[in-house]
Amino acid sequence: MKKKLKILGEFVGHLSVGTAMFAALLAFGGAISILVRWAGPIIGDSAFIDLMDVVEKIILYADVAFIIWWAVYSSYKAIKEMVDE
């Protein structure tokens, strides 16, 4: 039973770290979005704003793909350890 609680603790910890990384990348993408909105009128180049919109979307989609991969990997690792026990 102690081994299963340890595996569960590691699983929850792994998911918590993944959630923290997701939040950090989301904050970074949000900061870029705010910076582009502020700097857009100063720079005055619509191509720059369009490019930065694409970069923001790439960061967001990569962040979502990463959190999904992280959750699947964590689940796989925990299930494998439970079965091996």
C-alpha cells in the first residue's frame, strides 16, 4: 500500500509540475500579446502584427499539445508502475 501511495504522490507531483509549466508558458504568450498590442501602433507595420499573431497562436497550440502529452506520459508512467508492482 505504501508503494501505491508513493506512486500516486509522484503522479500528482508530475501533473502539478506540468500545470505550472503550462501556466508559465501561457503567461509568456499573454505577455507577448499585450506587448504586441502596445507596440503595434508605435511600430506601425501590419506585417509585424500579423507575424506576432501567428507566433502567439503557435505558442498557445504548442503549450496545449505539451500539457496533453505531459498528462498522457504521467498517466502511462503511473499505470506502468502500478502494473509492475
